[in-house]
Amino acid sequence: MPTLYKVTFLNAGKIYELYARKIGSGSLWGFTEVSDLVFDVHEGLVVDPTEERLRDEFGNTKVLHLPMQSIVRIEEVERKGQSAIRDAATGEKVVTPFPFPAKPR
């Protein structure tokens, strides 16, 4: 079974938690390379809007070059958990609100 890592990093005032198969020292000095990102694949309905948002943002990314000072933690894990985006100040998950139809006038 290939190695799986949970990568937690700070980006634009939010804490991102992603899963990847490869982590390494980057060829760019001061950066860590994160590649082979792992996302849940669901057919039909979207079960987790955060996972969908992360897939939209990073789905086409070959290698993510993260500045070393932005990385909070890298964990080697046995199985994938839920990816997340959290508010850096409170630690609470950032939830994308469900779109409601406009109120009639």
C-alpha cells in the first residue's frame, strides 16, 4: 500500500488539510514539494462541498510548492480522512453556505 500523508498548511488566513502520496524537499530552496494529491471521488451527488472546493482549486495541480514556514504539520497516515479548510484564528471549519433562491419582491 503506497504511503499517504496528511499535509496541514496555512494559506490566505486559512488552514488547509490535504492528502498526498509524495512529499519531498523542493528544488526551489525553502519550499516543500507536495504531489499526487488525493481527493475523494463521488459519483452523482456531492457529499462534501469542502472536498469539491479543494478539488476545484488543486485538482489540476501536478506539484504544490509550499513555503516551509507555511507548513503546520505533515503526518504519515494509514487511510484518508476528511480534507478540510479551517479559519486560522478560530480553527473552525470554513463552510461554504448552501445557495438559497432569491427572495421574491
